[in-house]
Amino acid sequence: MNNFVLRNTPKIADAFEFRTCADDNGCDTYSVFGENKKVVICGNNKVAMAMGYYRYLHDYCNVLLTDGNFDISYIKYAPIPEKQVSFTVKQKIRMAMTNERFAAEADGWGFDRWEKEIDFMAMQGVNTPLALVGSDGVLFKMLTDMRIKEETVSAFISGSSYWYKQLTGNLFGYLPINHADYFNKKIAVGKMITEREKELDMSPVHQGLLLTVPFSFRRHYPKTDLIKLPAWNAFPPAMTISSDDFGYLRIFNKTFLETQRELLGEVHNYIFDPLTDVDYKGYLTFIEEIGDDFLEILEEVDSEGKWFVRSKSIPTVKEKMANTIIIDEDGTDYESRDGFAGNDFVLGLRGNLYGRTVLCGDMETMSENPYIACKEKYENAVGTGLFFDSDSENPYFYALSAKVLTLSEKVNLDDFLTDFSKCRYGTDAFADDLKKLVELCYCKGSALNQASALCARPCTQIKHTAPFDTFQRPYDNKDLLAFVKNSLASDTKKNDNYRKDMSSVLRQVMSNALFPLYEQATKCFFNQMIAEFEQTSNAFLEICEDIDRLLRTVPENNLYYHLDAARQLGDTKELRQNLEINFLMYHTMFGPIKNSKIYDTSWREWGGMVGHFYTNRWYKYFRMMAAYFSKPKKFKDISKHWYYERNAYNGELLGKRLEFFETEWIRDYVPRPAGIGEEDTIAVMNDIISKYESIINEF
């Protein structure tokens, strides 16, 4: 633990003494007290000690962390605790990370960033993190050792943002990296992640069974019975080994698990998600059989092994399965499925879907602690999971969820917000403001799937930005603008965190204002109201440009910042470009190229993306409309076939023109930091409010 403290608070490292204590009836526990001018932290393991350390920092140094990219090295003083505090965690398992989090940002991190994330998870009480980095490197090493050509293997393994969909059997070989050195780096980082998590007494979760195999696998093993998996969202169907061919299924996956253990380190937790997000028709039997096969293979490789599986991957659970823990990732399945037939399960705390930049989340329900009601009804609810696809959005909702992860009682929301204001902003003066914000953006029923007109692919009948989202808001945008104005009017000193958080609220106000403007401009076009169309469409584009200006005042709100983090493993120009294309594709058209059904799934209102990508899409839309103004009925933008209630990606003339622009942008985009952080956030916010207040109140 001494190294843990040195990494995070080096200036007060000598103030701490760590001791080991017994657990509390099998549950993790810690105590914090002062003794002999030392801060003494007792815990039954290192995760418990890390929780005690964080509890001390919160209580005596006003530390409240809202994401894993933190810096608390500035702390200089360590007051001796006046009284002892003790805490016991009833949740035996506390998980974190999602496949989407890895795909959207974490897969490209170097170990320096992972080191901070692991420390953050330990302080929040996470003891069972997903540790999937390096699994692609393991597969590369395994297949090349099986004498499959290196170029064949490289082409088969999907790139950094898509590998995690290959793990679930959805696709294969999409935007491959094609660098042997890259896979060696992934293995090295993955091994360090596993070692560090084990060093902190965590129990990492590695990848379990692999579904997809190369098409050329049969050439090397001609007797293998291969079958096609269901095609997923227009991607070519992948191949898998039939459950009837248990011999080769066993050889392939036993070899993978043994190679993974050799390269990444020994663990006893494995995740396997068969065929997520696909049409299960005709595959229920296959899924049941493959699950039974996996348990048999796992028992042979690791007698202590446990299988973690998401509830949506196994649509039927008829009986209790040995060594199986079900992950109810969004906490919605356990009741309708009668507690999963007695199988142990983890209740998920879900948020920040795909990392989309929208202020949302039901903080009232979260403060009631969903685990309480769940545990009262189902004793087999053995833990919780912090399943956020990003931690850089919604700091209020994320911090509350992280707090609930280890609690067995409700949270007083007013007290939490007062504490949040004091710790994050250095004063409790903003507590009432935060309560008002909760009443607006984070109220009861605030859905996680709220849409964005700014990031929606333009057409005359927009219903969604991403599949299954909604333009419904639980608040009036005028009230949210009034909230921002009131907060800015305060004479209280505003620190960097306040500036960042309030700029996100104003960004949301401005983004919300775009949908009614879009509707008005479209109406003016079809009614041939030239002056009104020009005025409304120009206002739309000008708001987009000013949103980008606002975002550039905060470095973390910019594409350059996130793209730079996602390519940390690239040490050559070609490799960095491959990682950049994976990142940009994932956050825009997603794929497959020319036929994407799930485009804009991970939309982001980031500086750079707003100014260079989304605004230009809308400019092309309005410009094309202007060309057809005298004959609006001939404006062809709606395709014959829709997918997820959205226009076909490459349908009609507009879709083809947008596709050409998007492809060109992804190929040619050069990230530059110019203009980031040059203007004062508060000054820009005041400019924007004075400029657009009348427009927002009108619509």
C-alpha cells in the first residue's frame, strides 16, 4: 500500500500506517483512526484499505473523485483523525468496466493511464474488474503458434474499437491493425493490468471462450465442423466451431485459455457472452449447448474458474448452473426473469451509454440504492457493478453511482449534493444550484437514451440520433437556461471544475435548442418560405459553431484530447493512423462501410467534432435543400428502407453525399490542438447566453 499512497498523494505518504484486520463475516471491512500521530487504516485486504484511504481523503482533505483521470498529488497536509470510522461492504462482488468502455476509449490506453484507473477503482471498492486488454494479442499468439499465417491472423482480428464486438461473435476482422508489434504491446499492457489488480487483491475477469474462428481454420483442421453465426447489423457473418464438434471446440478454447494464462497471468474469473445483440431465433439451443460446453472446458482448465455472463446473452435460464455469475448490466432483467433461477447475479448500475455527451440519469432512483430492494427479494444478488461506458460525462450521476456501489443503505440526496459542492467546487455555496440541476436533468425517470439533434444524421424526418434513443426531455430547456444564468450570476469564486461542469450544462442548453430549429427550417423549406428558411438554418449553423467555441475552452471536452489518449500504444505513424481510424469510425459511421445500420451510435458533442464533422454535415444538408427550394417535392432524402427507425445510411442522393463527406473526413482528419483552452470559459458562456437567450426562449 505504500506504493499506492506514493502514486497518489506523495507529499503525505509518511502520514499513513496500514494494518490487516479480519473480515466481517466474510465481507470486506475497513477502519480509519489516529494513533501515535499516524493515520491508521485497517482493512481485511488491499481493496478495503484503498477504500479506507479514500474515505480519509474525503473526510479530511475534501477529495471526491468523479473519474479515473484524476490528480490529487497536490495534497500537502494529513490531519490526524479525531475519531474512528468503520465500514463494512455487504456486496461480495463489485464489478466495473464494460465492453463499450474498452471499445470507445480504454483499449488504446498505455499503462500510465490504466494505473490511475485501477487505483480509482480500488478506492471506489471495485474488486472484480473486467480486464480484457491483451486478449487480442493472446489470440494472435495462439493462432500463429498453430501455424496459421501471420497476415491471415492479423486480418482476422478486429481493430481496437471493434475487437470487443468480435469477442461476442458479432463480427470479425473489421479495421484490423495488422501490426505484430502492436499485439505484443497489448499483451504487455494487459499483463501489467492483471498484475497490478492482483497486487491490490482484486480478482480480474479475463476473456473466456472465443466464438469466432478464421475462415481458413478448416484448411488447417479439415475435419472441423464450422457454422455461420447470425449476421449482425449488415456485417459479414462470422464463423464458429459447432457445438456438435466438441473435440475441436475444446482444443481451440482450452489452448486459448492456457495461452492467456501464460501471457497475461493467472485469474479464476472469465467472461463469455455468446451472440449478444442478435436475433436469437434458431440459436437458443446453440447458446444453451455452448454454455454447457464452456463450463466443461473451464472446469478442465481451471477447477476454481467462474463464468461471468451478461443476462442478455442467455435469454433463458432454467436452472442453477455451477460456477456461474450472471451480470444484469442495467438492472432491468432480474425481476422479469425471477432472479435468474437462483443463480448468483450482479446488479448493474448503468450510465453514460456509449459515452454520449448528454446530461441524464435518474439520481433520485439511484439515491434510493436499487441494490436494497433487489437483495431483499433475491438473496442470490451477490454484488453490484459500475457499468458506465465513460466516466467523463455526468460527474454528479457517476459519483453518486460509485458511492452506491458499496452501500447497503439509501443516500440522502441533499446531503450528497452539499458534499459534492464542497469537495468539487471548494464551497457548499453551489449546493442549492445542484439541487435545481437534479430537478431538471437528473430527475425521476431521466432516461439514459436521450438524443442529440446536433449529432443526428441530417434528413427531413429525424426520429433518432442513435438506435432506440429519444428526443424527449424531462425538463423545459428555458428552465435549464435560467439555471445556468443564475449560477453564473453568483459572486462565489468559480474553480476549474465548476467552469467545466457549467459549460457542459450550457452546451446541453444550446444542443437542445437545435431540434426545434431543425423542425422549423424543414417546415419553411417545404412551404417555400425563403427568408424564414435562411434565417432559421443560419441560426442553427451559428449555434453549432458557438457550441464548438464553448467546448474548446475546456481541453477535456475536445476530440483532440480523447483521440490523443486512444492512440497511446501507437509508436509509428502507420500504427497511430490505424488507431485513429478505429476511434473515428467507432464514434461516427461505426460500420460496415457503405452500409452502416448503427451509425452515430457513439455520438459525441466534442470540440473539433462539432466544428469539423457535425456542423459540416448540417451545412451540406441545408445547402442541398437550398438547391431544391423551387421544387421541394423533388428533394430526395428519405430512403425506401429504414433501420431502427432511421434513414438508410447510403440511401438516396443526400445519404450518398453525406457518406462521401464522412468517409473523406475520417480518412483525412488531422487532430490539432489549435484554439483549445485559449478563451475563458465563463466569458464565452456569458457571450453565448446574451446572444441566444431570445432564440432559446422563443423555441
